[in-house]
Amino acid sequence: MHSKNPPLVFSVTSGKGGVGKTNISVNLALCLAKLDKRVVLLDADLGLANVDVVLGLAPELNLFHLFHQGVSLKKVLYKTPYGFHILPASSGVAEMLSLSTGQKLELLEAMDYLEDRIDYLIVDTGAGINDNVLYFNLAARERLLVLTTEPTSLTDAYALIKVMHMNHAVNRFRVVVNMAQSEKAAKQVFSKLYAACDHFLDGISLDFVDFIPHDTTVRQAVIRQTPFCHMAPEAPASLKVGAIARKITSWDVDAQLDGNIKFFWKKLLFQEQPVA
């Protein structure tokens, strides 16, 4: 029997592009589905969508049709061969680069269809600190921040944390270091991010989830437009993503809502709170 709790919504986000964020989102969706979880992956990089490309799929409908042609979310929802569904976005469509306030509310309302049908909603955001990226991070309960050991990845990740903290009072982030040469290298870059946040920002909580090693299998899978956890389930990167998926199923999510509107906010608002 599935839980009556609201689905857990978590974003997979980054301060810069090229850190493997979408690839991690896709493979986490696959691994959670393998754990018998009902999963939807939302491609929230609305103007430069590529979840469908990574998967080698060609959905006829996407979120553009939801916003501009009145197509229902149910019709946009696309079942993949890997046990999870995607909500694809459009690519190269200027009208999708920044959602209006009305469109943001429309999407929240449309998501009501999924509320009792899924366990996890993974939100693959764009990179950076533009309005869409901030909106989708605010609408998630948890934020999985992806960075690499490159210095620019570190500085851009800090910039995203700073904006979310200073402008929106978001204080909690979970961190995955991707394409690391070793666990030591991954923890070193996490320590630098932690030290910067601890020194310059007050009250930030950073949780090191895990690292994903540099693995040539990943690039081969991208070229074949196949999730690497499917193509090579025993590859080092695949094993790590599988371990991260299992950790996600045991996340202790803060019951207290911040002041930002959330996906499935109605059920979150009225769900029974634990007695103190």
C-alpha cells in the first residue's frame, strides 16, 4: 500500500551547466523506479530542455502545450521504457524562458493530478540563478545541488546558495559531487563549499550525500541516449547513483514548511503534523 503522505518533491540543481545534472536526474529516476517507487521527472529547464534527448525519446507533447494550448498535464505525461514518467519541456522556445506568475500557479494547480499517483517528483532545473531556476527550487521540498571539482562549479554553486538564502530564506541543501576522481577529491571540494557558506552565510545546512566517480561509461551512455544505470548497471557511476537513490528513500524531510509555495502544497498544508 502506498503512503498517504504527499509525494516527495526534490530538485536536482546546479550553479553552472555541464556538471551532469540532467544525467543524474534521469538515472536517479530509473533507480528509484527499480525500488518500486512511482516517479515522475519534470524537465524544468523549460527553454533548453534535454531530458528527452538524454533518454532518446521524442514525445509529441510538452509543457509548452500545457501553457499555450490548454493540453492537460495527463496528456503531457510521457511513459518511458525505464519504469518512470517524464514531463518534457520544449527547446529553443523563447516564450518558455521565463514563466509568468499565472503560469507558475497554473503548473502548481495542474500538478494536483499527480498528487496521489506518485511517490517522487524529481525536478531537473536549469543551471544558474535565473527566475525559472529559483522558482522550481523554491517549489521543491528538498534541493540536491550538483557540483564538480572544478573551481567555477564551486563558485557558481555558492552563488546559487547565497541567492536562495538571502532572497528566499532557503537554508538547507544536499550536495552531490559529480565526476570526481576520488572520494577524497569530492570531500575536499565539499569542504570548501561548506567553509565558504559557514563564513559568509548564517544558518546554512549542507549535507554531503555522496560522490559519483568519473566514469567513461557515462559518456558512452550519453552518446547512445541511454541511461548509464540501464546500459551498465555494474559500472562505478551506476552503483553510486543506485546508492544515492536508496539514501533518498530514507531522507528525513523537515516537516516544517518555509514561506515559499510548494508543489502539492494543499496536502502539505493540511497533513497531520506530529504532536510535540
